[in-house]
Amino acid sequence: MKLQFKQQQFQLDAVASVVDVFAGQGKHSGFDYHMDKGQGTGAELDMNFIGFRNARIQLSQDTISQQVRSQQLRYGLKPSENLSIQKVDGRPSYNLTIEMETGTGKTYTYIRTLMELNKQYGWLKFIIVVPSIAIREGVLKSFEIMADHFQMEYGKKPRYFVYDSSRLGELDKFANSSDIQVMIINSQAFNATGADARRIHTEQESFRWRKPIDVIAATNPILIIDEPQSVEGKKTKERLEDFKPLFTLRYSATHKDKHDMIYRLDALDAYNKKLVKKIAVKTVEQTSTTGTQGYLYLQELVPQKSGYPKARIEFEVRTKSGDVKRVTKLVEEPFALYEESGNLPAYQDGWTLSHFDAREGENSIQIGANRKLHVGEVIGETNEDDIRRIQIRETIASHLQKEEGLYKRGIKVLSLFFIDEVAKYKCYDEQNDAYNGTYAQMFEEEYEAQVKALLADPNLHGSNFWHYLNNHQEGNPVHAGYFSVDKVKKSDKVKFVDYKSATEKRNNQSNDKDAFDLIMKDKERLLSFDEPVRFIFSHSALKEGWDNPNVFQICTLKNTGTETEKRQKIGRGMRLAVDQKGVRQDEELLGADVHNINKLTVIANESYEDFAKNLQRELKEILADRPSKVEVDLFVNEVLENEAGQKLTVTKEVAKEIEHQLIKQDYIDSKGNLTTTYFEQKETSHFTLSEHLAGYEVAVKDILETIYDANRYQIERENDSEVVFAREINPDNYNRQEFKRLWESIHHKSTYYVEFDDEELIEKSVKVINEALFVKKPSYMITEAEAREMKAEQGLDFKVNKDGKRQAELDKSSIQLRYDLLGEIASRTELKRKTVANILKQISPSKFDMFAYNPEAFIQRTSRLINEQKASQVIEHIRYNILEETFDASVFTDNPESGKLSDKRILESQKGVYNYVKVDSDTERKFKEELDQFEDVMVYTKLPSNFKISTPLGAYNPDWAIAFRDGSVKHVYFVAETKGSMSSLQLKGAELAKIECAKAHFKALKEKGLIADDHMYDVVDSYEKLLEIVRG
């Protein structure tokens, strides 16, 4: 197969944006000069030492500056106020940036650009700098497959080669050729510290005692930097100056430094203009887990303006219902996982997180005393093999569904699996013979099962696609692995390996040229139906090498890592597909069907919500500095102020008048872009508005400048809406006599006793467990969604497909964590182990089996059901003894709360013992507000969490203590429990029993004469109900 190339307007525009900057330069075929011969003797000195270099730029700096701004205005970009210029041998060396979204033909564009620069101006020496061997090999392949196309377009081909310090003779050919010469060099070849990298800067005997860099620099080369954000570290920037470039062109989809951007085709343009594939997502999320593995995933480290970085982690927590679920939080060190998880035993020993280190090359946190976890890594993955099998199964299903529709169009469908460990795909025995790893075995089993089912479908039988599948029933021939390869010593055998050096492993980036050679060599072959391979397994370190246009499914069988890495992996499949003739399946060919045919499905092992949110976050950051258009809505509701201080609120009618005047005076064009006239006049007295807008020019200009403001689509980050909260004692309220009398009357501790009928409790507990115990098996949710359109304000707009959600259970899990089942339930029910054993012995086997696949939920729910049976006996038989021991007033000062809390949960207090009150519900919020508002309330407090009343169902902490104005009500001192409902039928058994225990405790205080009739404890659902009780 031979890939077909054609002229596409967006690529021609990108070419023109560069060429037109130098309009008026004039054409020169290259200035000849005498090359440095170096030192030596013999035949090598008889060679031609006449060199040809690029003619210097003849245009003035002001002319270049004007023409740069002209291109920027042409493409709706903010004009540069001052150009980014380096001085090279006393002349200016310009820097121009071109942004092109992944998959839109960036490499084709800059090759065409250098061809056009040669055609228009005669420049002929170019150096392409790339960040990695992967990209270098991809560029090399592009020159190879595009050679005939450019021969047809320009009547010539460029000569290209890869810089190799062991073949320096290529540099002489580069210098003395009078036609187009392109040198491709990866940045490590001139900025690393190794001996090979240093050779370019040192005199070489094999190069007649010349420095290679001097021979290159003498040609006045034009630098083209591919992915500059990955190239230009501090050291590399300095080394790039050694090339003494005529000027520098920078091409990327994700620029870090944007030097004089003259063309932009960003993600928004590429997606909405249908220049890349549509994105669909199929997520596999585990919706209930066992909580037994000690799961922890480090998603990212977030540097802070001051202090240590924070870590965004995913871990497991126990819910009130007993389920275990995964949550993602942004946390600071130290972070105690055991307490934060709801005391999951899996996190009990050595699970405090500390030493958050966001430095480049480190990016890790410490677990306990000596374990490290790096960004993107996960430990304790529950049922990992089950989840991976589901991902593989769903990838195959999406592949076959896509393949059925595209086979008749002559489009071969490819699926790409990224893994991070070769052993999961291919293993080797003692004789170094290969056999399937776990993932390869899973794949073959799942593939053969699905193909068998399709071949049995009567609706498909006899079709061309049926015959194609019938010829590819076996799983083994349809998948292949692309990894780094090492030779086995004393053998002709080879083995797949993860990395070839510690540096590769640290950066998760392969430098194995042989691996990339194989990927590039097989690029066209994989597109042919004659090649049976349709499913590709590759190492995540090789991701940059994969840009095959017919990848329709990407499945990452590992945690994705950073959000940038997520988008990079998606980028591997964004190119529009080609058919068997190499014809691109674009909008010109397919019309409205372009995104029906070209759809990339990402199979992700996370929730749909997380996938969409994280991808949107990154896209919004990338699109943040995209200029908006000057439209009526830009001005509506703005307040303009003139020099006299008069203010004018802009209505829609006024906004239309502003827009009309801006167009009339040529400050904006019909598309809403600012014009050259605007930028020429904005700082002068010539910028004027007429009629009632006269005098408001400065205010209007301020609004116009906001279209370039990167903060106008500011992303709401986690905790942005939270306020710093520090709870402190309010001394005026704390020292009130009313509060002191209230506290002295309720601060006594107590013990309880209750007589249980063990046999009755056992009988009732067994009955309710058999009837009501239900424990969910670990399960997963599959969600399918498609992106509809992309917007600058919100990134990709995803929508879940109709019938796009389905749930299924995982296989029975194997529990590795050993549980003391009797001890756990005895602890939570405060029963003897013997009593718990008698209950468990009598429940049905089917109920007891539930412990095996979800022990945490089994323990929690069984304990709750037993406690509910205890509750009815507690209410009837509990008695309290009041002790001489009391709670010290230090419970108010020893229980500080600080940090960041949502505004809705934290309320400033006027009559409270504390300056702030944290509420847990809308009922509490309204109750607190009314306590501050009603004049009869003198002082109140939310009782500290360590003020507790002991009960057989666990410690109980009442909500409020309130003191009223003496004489205003019957019960001056009141301890209140606030509940949304006061109905005993709606309160849960254990909850109701604890309240009844509290009533018995306060009754005992009254019987002992420690509190008088003016004290009261009860449950209320509003301040109105409280008043009803205290007034008697």
C-alpha cells in the first residue's frame, strides 16, 4: 500500500503563514563560501570545499515585525508587541511558533514549508530537532513516504539524513550541496553529557580536527523544532544557539513557550472542522470493592504557591452502609489512610502518607517508613486481572462492531493496547522460548469466543465480512507485540524487554531504534487486509511511535498517569483513517459521514465522570489563551466609566452600537477579529468613538483587550470554593454565667447496665440476617459515551449514549487479608464472641458465603442488623449510674478544627461558644441560624465530639447545648438532638436506641439531683419545635 497525500487548505495556510513573514526577501540560490578544510593530508583534501549556505535575511527588523503581526491578525492571534529575537553574529535570529493539533499533519506541514521556503527564497539548509528517537524515526519515515509527493509538487526531493557522530562525513555533504539538505537530529545528540553527545562540540581527528557544530553553523541553517516543549530545557536552549540559526520554527500541539505564534490550528479547530477523529469513550469502573487489598493510586502531585505540594490520590473508604467505594481526593501531608478510610483494616499498619515530592524526576510520595509510590503508579489493585479481562473483552467488542461496518469500505481496523510490563504479554521459559503472558492468553480466549458468536449469527452468514472472520478465527495470528528487543547470549534467539536502560525506565520512554524501526517499517503493512494482525500490544514507553491512522480503539491496560499522558495516548489514534488504496477518509470524501466513519474509542479503566472531567480539564487549560471574538455579548452588562467618573451600564442596545461603531471604523472585521487599524490606533488619539460613546474609549479598549486574557475561562479547581476555617473559642460567650451553669449541670460521666435475653437476641438476629442481609458482589459499570462538539469554555462536550450504561458482577474474589470475623462483629456489637459465634452458626449457608466475596460489607451489615435487634431490648431495660468523674472543660479547647471547608457547611456564629459552627445538614444550618436570631437564646454550643454518652450501641455525641434567658422559658437549659424527622418510625433502630439511652442518662442526672426541672433533653427538627418543648 502507498499512502496518498493531497493539498489541504489548513496545511497550506500554515505554510503560507511562515513564507509570508519573509515576503520581499528575494530569491538567492545559496551563497557559496570556502568551507573549513581542517587539518590533514592525502586524497581527502582534494575534495570540493566550496560550501553553500542560506542567504541572510535582507528585510529590516521593522518589516519582519510588521509582517509577523499581519499574519497574527490574519489568523486571529494576539499581535506580538516585541518580537522574540536572539542575536547571532550581530544579526537578529527570529523565533516563530506554529501550533497544530495532533493528527493534522504537522510533519507534512513543516516539510512542505521548507520546500516552499526553498522555492520562494532559495534557502536550502534545514535542521529538524526532535526530542526523542521515537519522533526522529517517525520524521525519517515521513520523508521516505512523502518523497514522491513532493517530487510531483516541486520537481525535486530533499536530501535527508540522521545526524550520527560516527558518520561525520555526512556533514561535509550537507555543507557543500547546492540543493535542499535536511539534517534530523535528536536533542540528546548535542545536549547530553555522554561522550557521543560531546563529540559535536569538540575537535575530532576523524573529522580533520574540526568541530562538527562549527561546520553545521557555517551554513546559516534554518532550525525546525518538533515538540519544543519536550526539547527546550535550559541546557538545550543554550546549545541550540550554537547552531547559529537564520531563524527558528517551532511546531507542536502543546507549546509551553509561545514565541511569536503566527498560525494556530488547535484542538477546537481540528475537532470541530472534522480534521481528526471523533472521540468516544467506553469506561470500565469497579463500582463496589472488597476493601481488603490496600488500594492506592497516585494520580498527580500539585505544587502549591507556598509550602509542600498536595497529592491527588484515589483510595478506598468504608461508607455508612458498609460498602467500600473508591474516592479521589486532593490531600496534604501527613495523611493517615487508616483513619480517613473509615478504619479499613487493609490500611491499618504503616499507611501514613508523607514526603510529597513534586520535583522533576522524582514525583513521588512515601507510604509509611520506606515505601515509595510515583505518579501514575498503583498498589493493591483489587481484582486487577478481572478488570483487565473486561477491558480486553470490551475492546474486542468495539473492534468487531467497527470492523463489520468498515470492511466493505476497504478500511482495515486496528486496535492498540498499551501495557507497562512485557511479561504480561509474553513470557520466556528456561530455554528462552516464548509463551503467552496473562494478557495475550486473555485476549485469545475472548477473541475466539466473540468471533465464534458472530459466525453463528444468521444475519451475518455468507457476507464478505463473515468470510473474512471465518479465515481469522484463531486468536494467535491476529495479535502482535511491539517492544524493545534484546538478543539472548550465545543464541540466535531474541526476547522482548521493557527497557534497555535505567534512564529509559525512569522516563518511561524508549530509545530503542530497532523497536521504532519495526513500528515504522510495518506501518503500511498493518493497513492491508493481507496482514492478519489487527490487534497490537505495545509498551507505554513506545507510545510516541504510534501514529497509525487506522487505530480505532485504544485500550490502556495500566493506570493512565498524568492528564497530559492521557491526552498523548488518545493522540495516537486521532489521525483520519485511510482505505486499501491509501486514500484519506476525510470530509471532502465522506461529507457528513466523516465522524461516523472516523471514531476513536478509548477503553478506560476509570469512571466515565472522571475520564471526561480530567480530559476536559486539560483541554480547557490548552484552550485558555485562545482569543475570543468581539461580539455583542462581550460588552453586555459591563460598566463603562469615563475620565469624569460618569458610569454607563451597557445594555444589549448599547452593545450593538459599540459593535457597529467598531466595524464602521475598521477596528474589527466581519468575523469579530481585531484589525491592523485597531492595533495601530489603540494607543493614539485616533482611536475614537462617536455620539454618546465619546469619552468611553479607554473603557471599551480595556474590554477589547480581554479577548486575549487566558483567565477568562478560569477552571474551577478543587477547593477553590472553600474558605480557610479556624475554629476558636469566643471568650465572651464561653465565660457567660449561663454557659458555666449549663456545663456544670451536664458534664458528669455515667455507666450503664442492661439485661439481655441472649437466646431471644440470637433467635431474632438469625431471623433478620436470613431475611434482610444482602451484600453486593464486587461489580463494574461499563459506560459508553461520545464527544459531540468542543467549546473553548468547557472542552469536549460528552454525552452518554442511549442504553450506554450496563452493570455486571466480577468473579468471586480471593481475599488475601485475614479477618478475625468473630472479633470484628463482637467489637461492633459489644457482644461476647460466643454470642456472635452462635448467631453465625445458625444463619443460612448462602448468607454466610457472602463473607467470602465482600468481607467488609458482610461485617458492617451483619453488625448493623444485630445492633438493631439489640436496640429494642436496650430501650426497655437500660439503666444509668452517674459517676463522680466529669468531663473537663478542656474538651472545648482540645478539639480544634481547621483547614478548608465548603461555605455551605461552615457558618459564622454570634452566640456560640465557638466563632464558627460546622453543620452537617440543612436542618442543622437553619437551626443554628435561628439560635443566633432569637433574643431569648443567651448562648449555645455544638457539643465537641469527645463529649460522649456511653451506650450498648456505641458512644453517642449529642448535637447542641443551649441556655435561654432565665424566666423566658420553663426549661432554661436544653440539650438537643437535631433530626430531619422526629418520627420514631423513620429513625433507624440503632439511632433511635441511642437517643433513648441519652434520655435515660439525663433522667439519671435528674434523679440524682444534679439537674433541676429547668433542664431538658429531647429531639427537635426545628427551632419552632424547640420553643414548643422549652415553654412546656
